[in-house]
Amino acid sequence: MASDAVAYCLVASAEGTALSIWRSPGMSLRADNYRERAAQAKNRAAQARDPSVKRAFEEVANGWLVLAEQVEWIDRQRSPVRDQESDRSVR
């Protein structure tokens, strides 16, 4: 069975505070990068005065978060633990 160990990943929120997010040791560094970019876009949205610019930055932030989730899903599909479990089920 895979380890249930987890760690915290801190991401800056639009308000400038840090958000704690559960992160397993095997999660993608790319996903962390994408979440950081999302936080930056949210921060820019919070600073924007023009409503259309604000919405644009919010959409960009959401896109980065979706990309992070997709990368993590792909990484889970490629996980060595998952491959080992598949090998056992074939026997």
C-alpha cells in the first residue's frame, strides 16, 4: 500500500496571506509552479481597478489551477505504485 504521508505546501493568496494545502511527497513540482502562477494572477486581479482586467486575471488564475490538477492526475497515472498494483492484478 502507498504511504499516506503528506506535507504542507504554502501558496500565497490574493490577500497576501499564505494558504496551507495538503501535498503528498509525490506531487508534481510543475503543479506547484502552476499554483504559484495562479496565486500571482489572483494577486494581480486583486490589484486591478478595471473590472475587465480583474476578470481576465481571475480567468488566468483558474486556468493555472486547472492545469495543476491535470498535471497531478497525469502524474498519478504514471505512478510506480500504480504500475506495481497493475502488475499484481494481472498475475
